[in-house]
Amino acid sequence: MNLLLLTQVYPDEIGCETLRSSSVCHYWTKEWVKEGHDVTVVYFYPNYHPVFHWIASLCPHFIAQFTNATLPQKQKKIVEYKKDGVKIFKIPMYKLFPKTRYSNKNIRKVVNNTLGYIKEKQICIDIIFSHFDNPILEIAGKCKDALDVPLSFVLHGYAKDIKRLYPNSYEELINKVDAWGYRSIAIKRDFDNYYGCRNNFFICYSGVPDKYISSVGNNLNKEKGKICYVGALVKRKYPEKILIGLLPFLKSGNFTLCYIGVGALEKVISRLAGRYNISKVIKLLGYIDRDAVQKELATAEYFVMISRHETFGMVYLEAMAHGCITIASRNEGFDGIIKHGENGFLCEAGNAEDLYRVMCYIDALSDEEKNCIKMKAIETSRCFTESIVARQYLKDVLSIINDGCNKHKGKTLCC
């Protein structure tokens, strides 16, 4: 099949580095290529006012905690490149600042660029996949109309922005989508509260590379009491609350806390560690590559991240794959994958007292009970490899589209 994916977040070409860029969409597309599909990605690359880029270059982590988005280098030229067999057509877009709507003129321009590229390459698109609401929901709807093919859209964040950005056309944009995807059950619930429940929906999960899935023996190589956090050190992720909530454990000398990631709260964490005289058991590793992260998780006994507005949190899966006892946020993106007390634990986002209570409960468990939870975590992660979730994503979309086609006597699609 010829698959078209529209997104504003994707890995850049060699030589272009984007702060807090994400490969989440590429993890699906590269697996579709392996399955024999022809995959084209149109990557709408955001550019902002030069002053914003200048400020972001001086204090990127400070800006990042407010934008909750990638902070790209300014780039004006259209670029074509390939990655793992995926063809990428990168189109720059412009608006003054993040979180605002693109102009109608800009939208028309990039839609014409997209359709022109498809025509030039003589690609007969079968399905449009699209991710991230602003501006992709609008662009995807226009591409659907022009190409006359089914449209799938996956919502990565919370739903109120759709109505805020498109107060006069949000219903029309929503109704153009043939298959609605949500990155988590929490995001689906939020969408339903604003716009009503859709019957044509699926949950769009991420997966971990097969090589990160642990064997039973990996459980034996843990550093007792080692706690890991992996993520940006920003306000909504509450990394400092982990130190505060686990302070009695860290002061006991039997636990260590390892932070992996960078952000504006790094200095706050260092000051807290100094104030409470626990600097010796706190490690701030900064940014390390994904393989190095796995080595840290492989030796950790616990993984804790109690962030708010967490879309999905693939690092939870990676931690579970390594047999870490994992604590995630209740009613956030990973709630539903983790079943409290079975394959991990849930805590109120950002609540240090609740985290302490959860950790006290875990610490009181026998080694046998802890190992049972670790093994169930590993078993859960094995259901969420990159190849499995990418195949399921495509299967879910085709099932919804074909069900709609059968009802309206339209053309059905198959892999």
C-alpha cells in the first residue's frame, strides 16, 4: 500500500538538530516499510519569529518548559531525504510564536506543496495518516478532499486546543476524520468530554525495540535500591518531587536516585540534594543516548516518573522491559498499561506524599512479591514492541475504514 503520513514532529536530516525532537512517528513508519509498504512522510517544520529563535538559543530549556514543543533551528528551504527506507518531504512553515494558529495563506501554500510533490512523484496514495493537531488536522482535511482517500488522525495532546484554534470550523475538521486515534485512554476521555464519543476510534500505542525486551535472567543484575528517572527536567514532569517524596529512603543510605535528562530544574534538584545532605546518592547524568539509557535501566530496581499531561511515555515501557518496578502517574497517559499492584504502581501526578506512601508499600513487599511484579512488567512490555504496535496501528485503521466502507458500499482496503 502507498501510505502518506503528515506530521509536524519527525527526525530531521543529518546536520539539522532540533531540541526535544521526537522519533515517535518514525517508529511506526519504518516498521511499515519493513512490512513492504511504500511510506511517504510530509514533515511540516515550524519556524517562528527570529526573536523567539534567538531567545531559545540562549536559554532553550527554560523556553521548552513553557512551550512543551520542539524548538527548531530556523530553516527556510524544502528538503527531501530518506531514513530507514521512509521518504521524507520536509516543508518549512512560519508563524510568530508556538501555540498559535498558522495563517490561511501559509496553510494553502504547504497543502499545494504537498499535493505538488505527490503528483510529481506519481504516488497513488491509499490512506492518509496524520499526527498532532496544530496545524495537521487542518492540512490533513484539505489533503483528504484533494486526494479523495480515507483519513486517520491521532491526537497526542489534550483536546481543548482544537476548539480554541478552530472555533468556527472544529466540528467540520473533526468529522472529516475516518479513523480517530488517541495516544492514551486518558486523552480519549478528555476528547470525549469536549466533543462527544466517536465510534470510529482506536488507541495508538508506541513500542520498544525488540532488543530492549529483557530475558528472565536480567532481573538478577539489579543494583538494589537504584531508582531511575528518565525525561526532561521540566515543571510538568515534577522531577524534584521524586527527590522530596523519596527523601526518607534516600537518607537511609540504601537507595540512590539517578536522573537522566536535561532541563531548567537541574539546578533546583542539585540545591535540594545539597540542602538535605544527600548529594552522594543523587546522580544527574544529563543527556545520554538511548542505548546508554538502557544500560542504566538494566541495573535499576525502580523507575519513577510522576508527570502531568504525559501523552504516553515510552520510557515507562523501556523500564518495564528491563524488569524495573515502575511508578507512573494515575489518570495520565500510561494509566491502563500499568495495573496498580500487578505490573507496576500508580501515583497522583506531582504528589510527593502519595509517592512516599506508594514506595512504603512497595518496600514492605517480600522479594518474591517484588519479583512477581517485575516479571509481569516484562511480560507487559513484550506485547508492545515496535513491530507489534506498528502492525496493530495499521490493522486498526484499516478495520475502521473498511467497516465504514462496507456500510456505505465503498472500496475496501487491505494490507
